[in-house]
Amino acid sequence: MKTINTIKLKIEFGFSSGNENIFRFIKDISDKIGVKGVLKRENDKVIIYIDGNLENVEKFLDELGKKLPLSIFMEQANITNIDNIPEKLKDEFKIHANLNVLPQNLSTCPSCLEKLFNPEDRKFYYPFISCEYCGSHYSYLYKYPLQRENTVFKFFQRCENCQSEGEYPLNSCFECLTPLYLKKGEHEKYAFDGEKCFSAFNSVAGVIDRGNILEIYTTNGKKLVGKITEENIEKISNILKGKPITVLITNPQVLNQIAYLTDTEVKALASQEKPVLIAQVKDFPEKSLVSFAEGFINIKLPDEPILILLAKHLSDKGINYIFVVDSVDNQDITDFHLEVDLPVINKQEDTYVFVAQGNILIKEGEKGILPNIISSKKTGNLAVADKFAVLDLGNGEYLIDRKEKILLQLEDFVDKLNNVNILNGEFEDIKVKYKNKKPFKAYEGAILSVIAEHNKFEEGTVGIYFSYYANQDVIAVKRFNEKLKPVIWIKPSITFGNLQNDAYWILEAIKENSEEGKRLVNNFIKNFPDIKEKIQKPQEDAKKKTINSLTHIFNLIAYLIDIFPKDKANFFEEPYLYLQSKSLNFTGNQGLIVDFVLEEENGTFYFDWIKTIQSVLSYKIAGVENDMIAFSIFESLGNRLKEESAKIMDKLKLKNIAICGNFFSNPVLTGRFLKHFGGNYSIITNRKLPIDKQNIAFGGIFI
């Protein structure tokens, strides 16, 4: 409601992060301007009521718009004029919550960026600029809580200026922290102030411009950066090991020349989490050197002060993008180094995101996500999965972090535990008393993590977990007060660890299954005689492993019909990614029907991949183009998964379908689910955590 002098507003936005630091940021702006109000959080929704004179409220909104960092966990705000605020406001801005403020690694905020590039500011070109709301808080943390004495910064005494600026534990400046320096061979050149730092970044930009690779210290560990040239990519090939490279964009103006981007994808890139975005690649000069699976590219924007400053100087030289990879010890790749003698205690994996039907989903990663706190039903448990652990802090709030961080301080957090749940039952040294120890599987943790994120334990859910991380592809059912129960598996297949042996085995399996299959395989080999060079009978004593993996089947399809052009995969899912990429090239509206047949064997239901491969080979013999075959595979799979899930939900009167696993980082498949699965069912997936790996420990706590 607006009067002559005052206005009352309701501001509402979705917010799914467990780090509530931005609420303090909002309060700081309100207090500075003199607007009274209240902020409260209702699950994943934030509501703010504001009351003040028109001029101050306009200043408040303008300041928020300019300085509030974007987040992949924050939705568009809705602002409405209201007549009355539902509670009496005091002459202040109040937050109705005990805030969870977490030491995450977040990119430089707008306020710090202003200082970084202001020649009149004492933090001009300071490579470790940060504040309460941004910076690499987690990188330098020994233990909780975030206090200076618990970080690497305890070894550096704050100067008088930094002491006068408040209690932010990582505050520092040129005067009171170790300097950045250039190193080539035995020669070192130190940068003790902003002017010398400017000169240093100008020098290293010149090093890169001349075609050299630079090893550069960042607040998330050392990186190798350089121009994208054949020579440079060859030099770092031993580090990449065939994995996709990440392109660091130094000039955002060229983004649309490199990748096909929606507004949501641009938002993800610009967010404070600064993730690596998996995007569809465009034709540009270096495409062949950095794209993967012929259709995708990993891109990101600079995420911390040192890379931000480097990007500025490179952009000024007309270098709009470079490669960036983690540096590896004992790799003699370059003589040029930009160093700082400040150890990074916790180096985090980059976070990878993709967009499906306008939704930002996290494929995997840690940076900007962990540590995290998620609220769900109380258990009193601890769960450990691989490198990660989750702990009930005693009130249904779950701390998710690296395993060593939680286990190191376990006795500081809790006196005792109910259950200790450990992935695959592996040994862990638990320092507090507990009642039971339980093993769990990756698929259980992943599916339960989705249910827990959305607090759907009291509703029935069908869970689908397809993953090339765990190879436990399954459809399972979770009913109220019952354990998660697998109902449909992917039929087991055998892998020998190479495509030639696996392809031979799978064609033999089809031939042995039926006379129809035998004729089809023989006809396929007759029509495509080169296939004989692609398959090889395994040695009798060859090592093999049985897996429930649709990715394995799709890998072999991509290999057999020449979508995957190599004889050897650099990593397990590489052929699958080629198949996924090829499907995006299809421009039609509808594909062909590829069989995904459900069969029962010894009381267990399976999707039988034999019929799937037979469909594909038949279409290939008939001359169907590969892009249509690839699209048809994913379209048919999506349709079949929806059909089977709907049958289960109708029969058992369930309400939700949970999808997880990195197999669903395929935008065709996941987009189809999110777009077309509706009606009486709710489709849910991880929004606060990655859809694989990092989510498994969280779900494991509910076993």
C-alpha cells in the first residue's frame, strides 16, 4: 500500500540453499538505509515485509538489485504492494530465524568487485579480497567454526586498518598477508601493493598471449591456464586423460559465439556459485580442441579475485577465453608461475550444472554447495559415503561436508548417535558411541536424498536411479513407514573393461538368446563388415565384472553403430555422451519406437537390453540415420520409464516420482520427464545437492 510518504511491500522468492548468509546481507542494507521490516523463511521460500518512506524503500530495492549476489538456489523475486503487514514491526529490520551461516567458497560479490577495481581503495588489485558474504572461506578452514584461529590466516597478524574494519575473520590486505609473486626458474618478482599487482597481472597476461602455459595460484588450488592451441592441449593431455576440458570465459560478450545459451544458463554462469556449465557448443575456431562428444562444451566465468584480475588483462589483450585445468604435482609443463605462499587446506571439486526445461540441476561437485545444511525429519544418525559425510546436528538439521571435516570434530557436534550408516559397509573410525551400524547401497542413498530434500517421507514415491558412477540402475518404491524396495533392475551385463571384448560378448548374448537374434546379428555383420574389426573375443582368463548399467548398454550401442568414433574410451561413459550428443542433432518432432521390454527372471523384473539392441541394429540395417536412432533411444526410454512409473504409482497409490543419478544429466531425457510427466503425479529431483555422488551420503542417513 502506497500513501503520500510511506509504502508497504511484500517481497517473496524461492531459496533452496542451506547457507543463509544473504539474509544478513539484506538486513545490513536495510539498516544502512533506515528501512524497517522483517524476514522469515518458510521451508524453501523467503518472505520479506518492508515498511518505510517511499524514497528509502526505493533506495533499498535499488541497492538490493545492484549488490545482492545471484545464486543458482534463488528464484525470481515477486514484489507486491500491501495494505497491512501481518505483524507489528519495530523500528528495525528483524530476521525471524537462527541463521545457518556456512563457510562456503563463493565468488567475489559486487561490493568487493567495486573495491578491487577502484584505484583509490586500499584493496585495489588485492588478490585475496573477500568479506562476510563472499570469498574462499572453506579453502582456508582447519575446523569449525569459521574463526581466524581456526584458519590459515591465524599465522598472519591483522594490521590496524583491518582490525578497525570489524571482526570478519579472513579480513586482510597487502600490509598483513603474504604477497603474490611471479616466478620463472630461479627468478622471483614480488607484488607488495596494488600497483605492483597490476604490473604482475599485465606480465602474466603477456606470457599467455605469447602462447605459454601459466601455472597460477588460486584460492581453490593451483591451476594451469593458457590459450587454446593444439600445442597447449597436447602439453596438458596427461592431466586431462581424455576428460573434457573447461573453457574459462574472460570476456562475457563472446558467450553467445561459443555456446547456445538460454537466459537460465546465463544466470547459472553469473551466479555466485560460478559453476561449470555443460552447454551445447557452437562452431568457433577452437571447437574441435575443447568440445566433447561432438556437441557439448564446459564453460565457466572467473570465480575468485586472482582469476578475475587475470581475465581483465587477457580481455584487454583481445584474449576472450582460455583453458583452465587443475595443476598436478610433478608435471613439468611450464616454467611460468604466479605463486602465493598460502596453503589451500580444502581444495574442492568444481560444481557442474546443466539446464533442463528451465531448471538448473547440479550434476556433481562441491564448490559453492558444500558445506551445506538441509532440514528433514530427525534421525540422530551419521552417514558416510565415499569422501562425504552427513550428521544430524540434533534438531533435524543435517550438516553435509567432507568426511574428514565431520569425523574430525564429531565429538564437538554430538555426544552419541543412533545409527552409523556407511556406504557398502566399509570401515570408518567413529569416535562417539552409537547403537547400530548399517551398510547401504548407492541407489538407496541417492533416491532417499531426493525424498528427504522434498520432505516426502509421509508420501509414497517411485525412485529411479540411473548412474554411470555406481552402475546400480534401478526403479524402486518407498512407501510410508517401509524400506526402499527395488522393483525393476536393468538386466545384468558383463564388462571386460574395453569396448572390443564387451561388444563381442553382447552380440554373442543376443545370438544365443533366440534364432531371431542370431539372424539379426549375422545380417548386421553382413551389412557392416567393418564391425569384425571392432569386436574381439575375450581371453578365457580375462577379468570381467557383472553390472546393472544402462550406460554400459548405451556405450556399446554408440560403439556398434559408429556414433562413437574411437576404439578406446578415455572414461567409462564417453561413448554414452556421444550418443546423447547425437540425439540433440535430431530436428524432427518424433522418433521411432525402440523396445525396452520388461521381463521377469527368478522373481526379479528387468529391463531387457537384448530387445533394445535388436531394435537399434534393425534400424541401422534399414538405413535410419544415427541422429534419429539416438533420439529415438532416449525418447523411447523416457516414455517407458514414465509408463512403468505410472503403473506402479497407480497400483500402490503413490504420489511422487524421484529421479536421480548422473545418467539424468541428459537434457533430452530429463527435459522430457520434467515437461511431460504431470497430472496427479509430482516429479522431484535433487535441487540442493548434486543428482549423484554428493547426494548419496545425505540419503544414506535415512536408511
